[in-house]
Amino acid sequence: MFIKPDYRHIRRFPFHLICAVLIFFAASQAAVADELAIWNFNDSDLNVDHGNGTLTSNINVTNILFAAGTTNNARQGDIAGQALSIQGGTGNANNGRNITFNVSTVGFSNIAVSFAIQGTSTGFSNNQFQYSLDGITFVNFGAPIHPATAFGSVPVVFTLASIAELNNNPNAVFRIVFDGATSSTGNNRIDNVVVEGTNATIPEPTTALLLLSGLGGLYKLRRKNNHRESL
């Protein structure tokens, strides 16, 4: 007895497989942010350690030091290593001064900046996070940071998704302004600074659904045409 194969399921399989792959890809990628730039300071310098970006500062050079770091907010397997240590300086001259991170966000949206921070009792008690769209005009974002005396396990996170102008911006800049130091050796440590965002070239879930709907329409049209040809 000869059993005729049912090719209908075989014809459906490629389309169903494509749908499953697209849904999985869109869902997994939409939830994952890409790290644009990371500073872990483990080399005891201001150079970016992963990704692309530059760090500059108007703090007196003699007061830019490095001390024991943390794994709080560490990425890509980075060890605790070193952290950036900023001192108040003679006459607390570094009050009101800053460290500035220039990171292009071209191709990315939903930008976020995070880092670990701690301060001594006479260090900078008031730390203001800022952003700039052009590297010239800076805007305060969020309340000032009042660091604890230890890094702890939870990083400071600034989610900038509401600032649409920071998306896909080659001139995006982020800054921390230090203030409130009451002694020359009072200091704050900053470690594991991460700038990240969502890759704008990856389809959002709604885009993926539209693509799937289009594929579904084409598939139904093909089946309809095949049916007509068989009549």
C-alpha cells in the first residue's frame, strides 16, 4: 500500500520557522542594551577601556589620582582593580569642577549612563550629573548625588531615554560636576562608568510584527494563487 506524503506541512514549515526566528530575534535584541563606552580605570589613566569615547577634566592634575576600585557596575569581566579618585585640592579649589565624557551615540537610542561612586566625609558631598547635545551647553539631569562612604553594590543610573535629542547624536556629552569638598585631601572615587543604548538598526517589536504580518500576507496570497492554478 502506497502512502502519499502530505506536503502541506512541509510547505508551511519554512514560513513558520522564519516567523519563530524573527520573533525570537526581535524580542531578545529589544531587551539588550549595547555598551558604547566603558571606563574601568584599571590602567590608572583616563583612557576608555571598552568601546569609544574620551574623558577630559578641568580638575587640577595633582588631584586626579587612582585608588582601589570595585566590581559594582563592572562589565565584560572587568575586575575591581582601580578607581578614579578626585581630591578637593588646596583651598578646595576643585569645587565646581568636573569630569566630562564625550561619547557619540550615532546609531543608538534610549541612552543611559551608570557608574559606581563613593566619597569620604570631607569629599565632594554634592555631585551633579549633566548632559549636553553639542558639548557647549550643559543641562542638569536628576537630583545631585550625595555619595555614601562605600561603593556598595548598586550603581548610580541615569536613564536618558526621555531626551530624544541624545539619540543618534555624534556630539553627545555627559558630565559630573563636583562640589561640597571641605578639605584638600577629601575625595570621591568614581568607577566603572558605562554609557549604553539600544541599537537603532535592530527592529523594534512593532516593526518585527509588521514584517511578520507582511510575510503572512504574502504567504496567504501564494497559497491562493497555488490553489487557483490547481483548479
